[in-house]
Amino acid sequence: MDFKFSEDQTAIRELAYQIFTDRATDEFLLSFSRTDATYDDELWQTLAEQGLLGIAVPEAAGGTGLGLVELCMVLEEQGRRVAPVPLYSSLVLGGLPIAEFGSAEQQQRYLQPMAAGDRKLSAAIAESAMNSALVSSVTATAAGDGWVLEGDRAVVPDGAVADYILVPAVTEDDEQSIFIIDT
């Protein structure tokens, strides 16, 4: 069995390495840390232009349709440089669930703009690993053609910059559902 990365995977890693190395230099990160900016929007757009934000987005929704291995390669290179972009929250917490479980319409509506660098996603699921005494809850009640969500989530990674947040809530039937909330 051959466990080597394919040529495409190696090319993705090299592209991500080059982008993060060129942009997230020590000098830039020091300068950036002295600003009020939360994230590097120019780097975010560069990643979108090079197709890295859509790495695990289905082709029908404007992505490259690759998988978790390729996505992890991009995340690894971001972590190597500690580049200030919300990749994990957008691509993993928000993007992967919609890519896997979302309808074609949802993928077009949320993933296509994310892959283009126009939107950021997140998910309010960080509390799921916390002590049950500390976890807050959200309930969902049907109201006409929509839903009313009540409750709160204390921890939303990159929630301050997210355009949409996936929020788990318990419905009237005691079923767990995920709602996509426009911030």
C-alpha cells in the first residue's frame, strides 16, 4: 500500500505554504497585532482566488470537490504561520456540515459565497465538549413558515466575523436540529 500524497495534494500543500509564507511573515504578524483588525482580509481574498477556501466544497457549489486530507493540508500551513484568517471556523465548523448534509440549494447559498471569499461561517458547537453544568441550550419552536429559536450559546469560534452560524437546537419533538442563522 502506498501512503504517499498524490501530486495534486503535494501541489495544494505547496500552494498553501507559499501563500502563508509570503503573507504571514514575522514582520507582518507583528505589525498586524498592533492594529484593531481581527483578520487579514487580503489574505482571505488571496486564499479564495487560489481556490483554497473551496477545497472541500462540492464542485456544483463552486468548490474543487476535494476532501478532508486536502483541507487539513491547508489548515496545517495556516497553523505553521499562525495566519490570522478564520479557516477552521468557516471551512470545518461551518462548511463541512453544509457540504455533507446540506441540500443543493443550501450549498449554493452558503458554500459558494464562502469559497469565493465573500462570506464567513461558524458553528455554535464548542460547548458540546464542556461540562454539562456549564452548557447552555437553544430550543426551536415552529412558527408559521419558520422557526423561533430561544436560548443562548456562549462560545462561537469567530462568531464576531461570521456571516452565518450553524446553531444546534432542540425542537418541540425533542429532536436535535441544526439551523443556519444569518448574523
